Amino acid sequence: MSDTATFIEECLAGRALATDADDWVDAWHDAPDASTAARMSLSDFLGMTESEYALWVERPEALRFIIAGRKAGEAPATAELLGDLVAAAARAGDDAEAASVVQWLKKTGRL
């Protein structure tokens, strides 16, 4: 876990996995009161927009699509777009398949 990079940034750099999210949440909860992390919202600490965070809280399976969208070079998406993405790719078996769905959505102008 980095002192300066967010969870999403660490995932994009290949230094964290989506499955590490709970560890990051625990680190935020355990952060000393005087620390930078303690002064941040959890969404900021994780590197998510409020929309991304809201979707992740409601639908944890959305995390891999949030990361895949960022890997595809997309700006942070709105909750509505991410909800559509999760619904469209819910049957994706792995991250490569999810990334493929993101690319298709991008090509077809849906993302």
C-alpha cells in the first residue's frame, strides 16, 4: 500500500488487485487521526469519484469494471453509465472479457 497513491492508481500500475479493496478500506479505518488518510473521504482514499464509490458500495462487482474503464483510458464515469456497464458485462468471466466489453462500448459510442 502506497503512502501517496490511491487504490485505483495502484491497481492501474499493477501493484494492487481488485481483491485488495477490503485491505485498503481497513487501512483507511485504521489510519491514525493525524494522518493524511484520516482527513480524506474513503472515496478519495480509494481514488474513486463519488459516483464510482456509490456504485461500488451498492454493487461490489462493479469494481472490476471501474478499473477496466480506467485502464481503457476513460475518465471516471457517472453512476448511470457504470450501472449500464455492469449490467451489460455482468456475465464477463474475467478481467480480459470485461475489458473487451469496455472496448466494445467505447467503439459503439456507449462509453
